[in-house]
Amino acid sequence: MFLWAGCAALVACSARRPAAAAGTPAASPDTASFVASTPDAAAQASFGWLIVDSAARRVTLELEVTAPPGGPSALINGYRSGEARIIVPLGWTVNWSWRSADSTAPHSLVVMVQREKIPLEGGRASFSNAMTRSVTEGLPPGQTDQSTFVAEEAGWYWMLCGVPSHALNGEWLELRVDPEATTASVTVHRPR
């Protein structure tokens, strides 16, 4: 069962920004342009799709891809183009349940190291199992997938749709594996 409590409020109040053009460098990890959520229970309740188990050093992400009419790309939990950054402590286990609620196109999800440019299509996952099935073909509308991986290397990553051109059009979130973090959290971009 997917827990989407609070997600509707996030979609309603989250700002959108245009997708990066093909060949445009990805957004830099500029923490000054992000507003951090606090890791306490009240703050995490607003991100019902992020479930933290600090004792087990585990975070569960319940992710859904939707396509708003007339949008330049599908959204992942209501966000696109790195508007949401998921922060996971180094060495934690990440579980995700992923679902495509877009009836118009196939989608996938893969974790890849951030480089200078967003890739044209999904490639090799940065962590073992950090991808859905059929990364470049995508899964048909209504499909679900689950994965578990260990965030074993600190750094900046994209959680992106691997279907050709989807990430270039904005279908990606950021993942930060942070050796200084003590719990998992989400930060949301507030455009200037």
C-alpha cells in the first residue's frame, strides 16, 4: 500500500521550474537554494512517502510517477528537475516501492552518479539493484517495481527515469549520500 499522506499538499505548494535543455549542465548541489526539512517526526510526516527507521539504518521511499496535462515531463512524487533532494546517511539501506501512474508513457528509475550533464538515457546503476526493471525501455503504465540497495558510497546522485530523453526533460530527483547525516530527510528547492 502506498502512503501518500501529505503528498497532495506538497504537489499543491511545490514550485515548478523549466526543464534543463539537452546538453545543459545539471543543477549544481547548491545547498543555499534548498530549504531543509528537519529530521524530526513532525517534519517527516509532511513527506509521507519517506519512511525512516533510524534503529535499522533504513529508509523506505514510496515513489509514484505521474504526468500532469501539458507538463514538459512526468513528475516523481510531484517533483521534477531536482526540486526534491533525498538525503541518506552513508551505509544506510534504501528500499523503494515505485509505481507508474502515467497512462501515456513507460517510465523507469535508476540511480546514477551526477556528472556534468544529465544523460540522454539511463545507464549502469551506481549501486547494486538501484534501478527498476527495463531501465531504457521503461515499464508500462500501471506497473510497479521494488528495489533495495545500500548507499555505500558518499556523493551526489540522480534518481532519474532511464527512458531516452525523459531525464533531459526533467524527470529526476537528487539523492545525496551524506557521511555527516544522522538520519534520512528530504529538502525541497525553492526557486529564487
